[in-house]
Amino acid sequence: MDSDKPQGKKIGLLSLIMMIFSTVFGFANSTVAYEQMGYAAIIWYVAAALLFFLPCSLMIAEYGAALKSARGGIYSWLEVAIGEKLAFIGTFIWLCSWVIWMVSTASKIWIPFSAMLFGSDQTQQWTFLGLNATEVIGILGILWVLVVTFLDSRGVEAIAKVGTFGGFLVSALTVIFLLVCIVTLIANHGALAEPIKGATSFIKSPNKDFGSPIAVLSFIVYAIFAYSGMEAMGGVMDSVDKPHKTFPKALIIATLLITVLYSLSIFLWGISTNWQRELSGSEVNLGNITYVMMNNAGLVLGKSLGLSHATSLALGGFLTRFAGLGMFAAYVGSFFIMLYSPLKSFILGSDARLWPEKLVKVNDKGMPVVAMWWQAIIVSVLIFAVAFGGSAAQQFYQILTNMANVAATAPYLFIIGAFPAFKRRQDLKRPFVIFKTEAQTKWVTTFVLAVVIFGIIFTCLEPLLEHDYSTAFWTIIGPVFFGLVGWLLYHHQTTKKLPSGSQAQAH
């Protein structure tokens, strides 16, 4: 099928770095981390970078460089390593993890939109025709998914441009935030809004919800999730200029950049944000935390410079609006990429006989349009189910965050677990090799797998211990349900379409 090959200019190093940055780095992840753990989040983010993101990125770079011509991305990697059946199930879970991510993002995207227009999060006051705010956000999320699906069908060049633009605005937002923090720190003669009380401040969370050891350990999934997404770039390998050189280089540069920015950003929030004073109220939730903190940063900056209260309010409003613009653009860029790239990697890269015939058909732009619209329907149904489930705003965004965190983390069990088998293949040309011995490979794989497994277990266990069964259900159900669906789909399609010899081999 030549029609599915992207046409036009190849993606260069800078564009690929910006696409990775836009997909992986979330400015809001630093605010969520500070809201959940305060300064204590830093050690977990550094640990996640060293024990998960860096080794996993290097594994993905080896996968991508050795299989640079494979259209299937993660599916092709797993198929080479562990066979078709497990590759199909693992990639199906991975694909569905991005479905959960889209459910979360399609709902959260309206908060930066509100902040951009009004200077504050007003979504909790949005009502329409008897619908409450959460239900209105759900309806808007469904409309967003349908519009992006339509626009996304126009080709990969438009997707690359949106991703690059989103990455640029997030970079600009990060630079402005850093400047605000530096000026505020100087104006306050080095005083922090959140004082450092010795080593305890970097170990113990000020948030009572993270007071127990299990709750603290569950935070590792938040940290891992903050670094997730780089594997999706495997779906654009055949659009990258000199992929065996460009892809590993872009991945490593983006890894270092993102790790430093996360750690620095979490610490810098303490310059303007006192946790107990600013974040302990019920009106603050995981959806609007970024805009609450940016607005407060503007107020504190104005006060530190001796500006009038009205001017300080205006400065806070400006920073909130700019944060809204930057985060909205970043969400848009990520959404455009994630709606298409995982589908392309999986459906067009796997054996066409494993799918219903209509799903593998592509339009004149090389897009699997039928599959994309089915995905849009599934995402819309899930958004409707969560939004109309009766949760208040805080629980609504907590459920969405937990769902996205666990669903996005679970597929790494397959990517990491399959790596030793991938390394044992002797018939692959490997232009990029980091793990040179079998002992290195086994040690790194075992350690990184343990980090991910423990993080998932504690994240699922924590709401159960708190008797928050609704959050626990939505947190656990995603990977389990989608894994079962993937197995059933594979079994049905192989039984129905593959000849007996291929069927036996596939199983």
C-alpha cells in the first residue's frame, strides 16, 4: 500500500525534537507534581528520569534505529521480539492507553481555553440546558474529538506543523515562567513562599492525601506518566530524515531537556506558591491547578515589585491567559499527533488480516479514516460515561488523571519486557547500540520493569485503601479490559481469516 507513505518534506532533527517535546513534556505536570507532593516531587521525578525515562528512551532508540523501515512502530518492535500474538495484545493495550489519554485531554483542554479567554478557570460555572459543569465539559470534549478526527484526516504534514507549533509555545511558556521566578526571587531577596525546612521538605509532602507510604509510592506513576509518550514517535519513523541517526539523537536531547526542566520547574514553583495558603482549598483541582498557580505567580511578582494591587491582578491575568494559550496549543499539538500516530503504527504496520477489512483502508492522504472514526466513537462514549457518572469536579479530574496515568504506563511492561528478546535477534542491523552485553540488558530490563510494576500496583492499591471505589474502578479497568478485548479480537481474526498453518504459528 504505497498510499499510506507520507509525502513531502522529511522531518528533520529540530522538528523531531519539538514533536517529542510537545508529546512528552507537559508544563502542567510540574504544577500537578507540586500540588501533590510539593518539593518532595523532585526526588521522584529525578528517580523516574534515571530509572525509567532514560533507559527506556535508549531502548526505544535501539528499537527504532534497528527497525527504521518498519511502519508499525511499537507493533513491529514487539513482533520481532516476542511474536505476533503478544505483540498484537501489547500494542492494543498501548493503543487503548492513548484512547484513555484522549478521554482525559479532551475534557481538560477546556480549562486552558477558559483561562486563555477569561483569565481564570471558569469551567466549573459552565452550565447549559440543565447540564452541570462536568457534563458540559463532557459534551465539549466529544465535539472536540469529532472535529480533530475530521481535520486529522488531511495528512501527516499538517500534524507535524501543529506538533512543532505546540512545542514552541510550551517552550515559550516555560521561558516566561523561569523569568517570572527569577525576578520574583531577586525582588524578595531570595525568600521563598514555600520555605525549605531542611531535608524534610524534599521528602515529605504537605498534601495530607500523600501522607501514607503507599500513597507516596503511588506517586511514581505520576512521575512515569510525565515522561510517557516517546514510544509514539515510532509511528513517524518513515517520515524522518536519516532516521537511524536523527531519531536516537533527538530522543536523547529531548530526554535531557525534559528532565532538567521538570526538576527545575517543581522547585521554582515554591518561589511564589505557598502550599497551605494557595493550594489547600476545595476550588483547586488537578484540572485547573496550572492556571491557579500561574495567576498567583503574577500576583506575587507584582507585589514583590511594589506594583499596585490592580496592576498585580492584571499581571496575574496576563500570565494566566498566556499559560492558557500555551497549554491549549500544547494539548492541540499532542492531540493531533496522538489521534493519528498510534493508529498508523498499529493498524497499518500489522498484518492486515488481523483487522476487519474496512479498518485497514486508507484515504488519498494515507490515513486509516474508518479506524480513526471508530476511535472517535469509542473516545466519545468513554467521555460521556465518565462526565455523566455524577462525580464532582475534584473527583472527576482525579479519576481522569489516574486513568491516564495507569493506562499510559501499563504498555511499557511489554516494551521493556520484550527488549532482551529483541537484543537476542542476530539477523538485525543495529546502527545504534547502547546496551552492549546480555548482562547489561537483563539487569536494566529487570530493574526498570520493577519500577513500573510497583508504581502501577501502588497506584491501584491506594484508592482501594481509601475506600474510593469509583476512582479505583476507573484506574484499574482500562488496561485489564483492553487487554482482554485485544486477546479476543486477535483470537477472532486469526480463527476467521488466517490459514491453519499461519494460525498455529501465530499462537
